[in-house]
Amino acid sequence: MSKQIIVVGGGAAGFFAAIACAEAAPNCRVTICEATAHLLAKVKVSGGGRCNVTHACFEPRELVKRYPRGSRELLGAFSRWQPRDTVAWFEARGVKLKIEADGRMFPESDHSQTIVDCLMESARKAGVTIRTGCGVKRVGRVETAAHGENASGGRVPPLQVTLTDGAIVSCDRLLLATGGNKSNVGFAVVRQFGHTIEEPVPSLFTFNIEDARLKDLAGVSVEEAITEVVGTKLKERGPLLVTHWGLSGPAVLKLSAWGARVLHDCDYRFKLRVNWAPPFNVEALCAELERARANNPKKQLGTWCPVGLPSRLWEKLLMAAGLKLETQWAVVPGAALRALAAQIVAGEFSVSGKSTFKEEFVTCGGVKLSEVDFKTMESRLVPGLHFAGEFLDIDGITGGFNFQNAWTTGWLAGQAMAQG
């Protein structure tokens, strides 16, 4: 009799697990149950519709440094399935990936549909059954013999799954890969089995800021900036982008990931310090501005920025320091130069909320990691129950790391379910 495998969640982790299981054990009957009508929804919108599949970081010890939560547990997992394996898996199915300057990897087609089609076709070829509009409602244990054993004498009795469409099915292995949304019914299911759920809170979000220094600058960016949350140790470096609602870009997104719980606890209201021109500090920049004044006395402030900032941003910072654009460098007093330097490398902005990064939504929180065997992704409390992806308390910074978590944990779970 063939084993029954149910995968709840039709996203990246669920699909990858189902395919891995069905390919490793063709005798298994593998079914994906997705509560909505939309399969692989995040894959479709990731990377601005291009799908940031993974990141070109092929050393597990370096790779885990990109995960605010889960880095210790993923070290062993990445030794068994890492970005190099992900690249090879897709290429073996006709999808070549390319590396961009910042290490992000996308399909050469630059279309997320390429990845969606690859996963859908791989599932079809492997014989995976897909049911949409069908989520999990309850999970229990089928007791078929005394002491919880079934007719085989020693095997763990199957799990009984009640689905939202009313069907009641039993399975030898059940994978929950339903993401990290706080209202996720899967969390209620595993709590009933005694699992601990770390409270899901948002990660990877942008900052809402209303400030005259940013007004009408939407679209302006700097290639490298330093951002830090005042009063904490949270500090990041990278590209910074001004948006219609505040600030975004890797320097903000990385900060939001590492500070997900801290920022949640302060209700996303805090002071953000920005250095628009690293590696300068106030003292070094004052010296640089004094040299600019000595060498270009007749130039007007508004016509030239000695540290290469975008002109519109430079103008805003000049005005914030109380300087007029038409003023010549020669007549700017030292105190004004210091005020300008402070605006450039130590300006503080009041954050008054957050916004989801594009249509991608990542959470920190989920099943407590100590309750999971990371060789098999199986529950340490409930034999036959596996987890993958964001259902676990794992999240990465922006750049393809969250998908790599999905591929890795999905593949490990799929292999284990095929062998178990």
C-alpha cells in the first residue's frame, strides 16, 4: 500500500517539499492542499515580478549570517542543501539563473512566471496532486490499535486531517508550510499538540517618515548609507532610497529584519539616525567641508556637493542646516559647516510607522526551533508531522535568503517524508 503524504501550503516551501518527496519515492501519493485559489503567490511577486530565487553565497557559515532568526539551526541544513544545490536543481529543469552585482540570483528570463512554471511542471511530472480552496482545519491521530499502534505493529499511526472543504483524510506524513501569518490556522493546530509558537511579527518593512528633508524626494537614492535606531545597537549599511512615505532600500530593510521584535515592541515609533555619506563622521566631514570652502570660495552652495550626494538631497540638507542655496562657500561660517556636517552624517528622523515592502510580506516568528529536528524537519513532539519555510521561526534579510530557507527546509522535509 502506498504511503499518503499531505502538504498543506501551496507556496515555495510546500511545492519544493512535495516535489522532493514524490521524486524520491514515486510510490508515495503526494497531495498539496492550498487554502486559497492562488498557488505560489509570493513567488510571482518576488523581486518586483522577477523572483529573487536565491543568493550567490555558497559557504554555509557565511550564508547563515543573513538570518536574524534560525542561523544556528540552518548551518547543518545548509550543509545538505544550499544555494549551489538550488541553482543546479533549477538548471537541471531548464531554468538558468544569473547573478547580479549585489549577489542576488534571478532567472535569466527576468520573469517570475519562469519559476512558477518550472515548479508546476515538476510537480505534475512527479505525480503530485494539487487541490486549491482546501486548507487544514483540524489534525488528530488515527488510533487503529491498542496503545496507539496500527496494524503493522510498530509504525506510528497515521494522522487524520480535516480539511476546510469538509473532507477527512488520513496520511502517513503531514507537512505544514502555510507561511508565517499571525492568523495562520496551522499555528492553532500545532499548539494543540503542545508546540510553542513564537509570536509572528512583521519583518522586511519600510519606514514611514514625514519630514521636510525628504519631501518631494521620492525616487532619490544613495548607493551607501548607514542607518541606526537611536538608543539600540541596531545598525546597518547599504543602499538607501527615499519613497513617497519615507525611507526604504537595503539599509532600511536589513534594519527592519534584525530589529523586527524591538521595533514591534516600540509600536514602530522611534528615532532613526542616518549617515548619508559614510565613511565620514561629523569631525571628518567638517574638515572636508572646510577644504571645499578654501578651494572653491566663489562657488554657490547649491551648485556643488563636495561629497557626491544627489543634488536634490544636498539642497534639502543645506536648507535644514539653515543655509541658502545661493550663498557662496567663502562666507559660510564654521558653525554652519558643522551644522551641515551633522545633517549629512548624523541627521535624526522620527519614524511613525511601517509599510510592507512592495507586495512581499515576511514575518519573524513561528514554530519554536528547538522543537524541530533540522535533519528531517520533523516535529520532536509529533511523529509524522513536518514543517518548512516561514511556518518556522526563521527569517532572512532581503536578497533571496527567505526563498533559500524555503528550498532547503522543503527539500529536507520532502526527503524525510519519502524515507519515513
